Amino acid sequence: MSTMRITPEMNRFVVIHPLDDVAEQKCSSEGLGHIRMTHGVRISLRILRGYLVLMTLMLGYHVLDLAGVLQKLR
């Protein structure tokens, strides 16, 4: 029986820190224009905006209540 001599291939991975790497070309958004939105997307975004405004107002009310500002007005 013959013996086969197998040498494993050495895969080498070189790790390069991003600050030491060559700078890549960045994407540019010039000349893209506006994104087309369907009617459903437009409604969903308006509902989301209203929700965020409502939550912000409720947070502001809660902060003023905790600070005692609203107690002085009553």
C-alpha cells in the first residue's frame, strides 16, 4: 500500500483595518430627483407623522406635569 503525501493548502487571510485601507468611491445622489410614492404609501407616512407628533406632544405634557409646571396653572 502506497502512502500518499497530502499537504494542506494554506489559505491566508489578511486583515486590514478600515483606516489603513484604500478609500473607496462614494455613491452620489445628485440628479436622482424625487421618489415616486403610491397613494397608500403617502397615507401611511402621513399617519406615521401624525402619530409621532401626537407622541411628542404627550411626552411634552408628561415632562411638564412631572416638573410641576402644570400644577401651578391649576
